[in-house]
Amino acid sequence: MRERLEQLRAEGLEALSRADSEDELREIEVRFLGRNGALTHLLKDLGGLSPEERPEMGKLANEVKAEIAASLESLRLNLKEQAYSLEISGSGFDGSLPGPSGPRGGVHPLTQVLWDLEDLASRMGFAVVDGPEVETEENNFDALNISVDHPARESHDTIWVKGDSQSGGGLCLRTHTSCVQVRALKEHGAPLRVVAPGRVFRQETQDATHDHTFHQMEGLVVDRGVGVPHMLHAMEALLAGLFGRPLETRLRPGYFPFVEPGFELDARCPFCDEGCRICSRTGWIELMPGGLVHPKVLDACGVDSNVFSGYAFGLGLSRVAMLRYGIDDIRWMFSGDLRFLEQFRL
Ligand code: PHE
């Protein structure tokens, strides 16, 4: 047995030393190590050996097998390396050609809108700030002059994390980015010029234009002598920058407890001529609420409302994305549906 094994080892290594192609290596592998190979056949005879001989021969057989296998592996590697150096040195090889490319990703429409807004606002002199998504009742409501009995505080509108509108001192998922007005004013005082983009949450029954989670960008300017014309100009400049042209807009009165006077800036609905489900059959889409910061808000944030005034506006990022890309249902945004996402490949 020992002799036959040693002979196999010698034969195997000798065959390998002469092999110079992958095909030959495969042939040797099958011949010696394969299921019908010489070594496998020999191993079957192990059973016939005496109990004293068996372990020793088993060990030797394994050694021979491992040695042939290792030699095979290293020869394979050598062959691959040779082929590769041949390829890169041979004629007709152009190292400057691009390699095969993988599938390309894209930027989610909301992210694109967010990046563009941050870019535009920075160029208009706004600093970009943010705040936490879990917010105190004080910052989300009280400091913004939203009274305890205001329906927006009810649990059918607000997702409470701790307490509720009746208990006071609670925590909620912020329902808007307006609470960052409070944070920024308390932290930096006036004069101030910031935008605050971020994720906000409402208790919603979802439909084509509402989601429980969405994104807003707050704008806030507080300085001496700030008025409605400043606000309008900033709003229109932002929108024109976002859409690459001035939008057809209209300004109407709107009520928000933290601004006085308050407005709604609407944009002409791009989906229809005279009314569809996206614009609630009005032909206009509410795009940017805003107004002059209520003196009570300034005072609550430690800014003297006799000296300073300001404007604030909000902008719904998904609304902007819908208008910009012609998306007709807000629920596509977080659907994770590749048919939607692939349309935004770079
Ligand atoms: N926070 C308001 C909302 O979410 C929008 C708003 C922002 C209104 C700033 C006025 C000024 O509906």
C-alpha cells in the first residue's frame, strides 16, 4: 500500500510538472483526485488493511492528496497570473477603456429638492440649521402661540410621545419645522436669517396629497424693519430658483397662530387646467404658507418685539417634488417602489 501511495504521489507531481494549461490541470485533478480517480480507488482498499496498518496508511493517503491538491492550486494561480500579464502586455489592449459598469443609482426626488433648496437658500444668505424630530410641547406649540385648545394639538393631528395636549409638558413628534424657529431664536437671538429643513409627522389618514411623515423647510428672517415685501420677494426668489423660472402664484390670507398677518402662497396646478384631485379642483396648489412673525413668538424667544420684526415661511418638500417632477401621488415618495425610483437614476 505504501509503495502504491508513494508511486501515486510521484506520478501526480510529475504529471503536474509537465502541465501548462488549465485543461491539463483539470484532467490531472480528475485522474488523481476525482470520484473515480486513482487515489479514491486506493482509499477504498484501506478497509482491507489490518487495524495496525490502517491509521498510518490513512494518514499517508491524506498527505498525498493534500500535496497534489496544493500543487494544483498554486499552478492554477500561476496560470491565471501569466494569462493576465499576457493580456495587459499584449497588443490591442487599451488600458484607458472604461471597465464594465454596474447599475447606476440615483438621488431620491426629495433629496434632490432638499439639496437644491439648501444651495439656493445659502446663496441668498440663509444659514442652514436643524432641530430634533422629537420636540417639546413648548417648542412645537406654546412658544409658537398655539393655544392649548387649538385643534392641531389634538391626538388626531399630533403623534404624542409623552403626555398629550391636556397634560402640558409633553413630548411629540414635531408636527412642523416651525419649532426650529423657536430653537434658533433662543439660541442665536436677532438678527437672524435661517432655513431649517427636516422631517415632520402628523396623525393622518393618507390620501394622494397627505402622508404621516413628510418634509418641510422653514425659513425665518428676524431683523429691524422686516416686512411683507421682504417675505414675498424671498419666497418668489426661492421658488423661481427651484423651478428655473418665475412661477405663476397667488397670495391669499391664511391663519397660523405664530404669524400676523398670515398668508398662503399658491402655485398654479401643473396637472390640470381647471381642477383635479391633486389641487382639490381649484386649479391652485398650496405651496408656501408664511407671514410676519407674531410679536408673542419673538417675546417668548427672548427677542424684543419693539425693536425687531421678522417673517417666516414653510415649504412642503414633497409638494415641490410633485410639481417639479409631475408626480401625481405623494405616496410614491416612500413607497420604495423601484418603478418609481428608477426614473430618478443619474
Ligand atoms: N408650520 C406651518 C405648517 O406646517 C407652516 C408655516 C410656517 C406657516 C411658517 C407660517 C409660517 O402648516
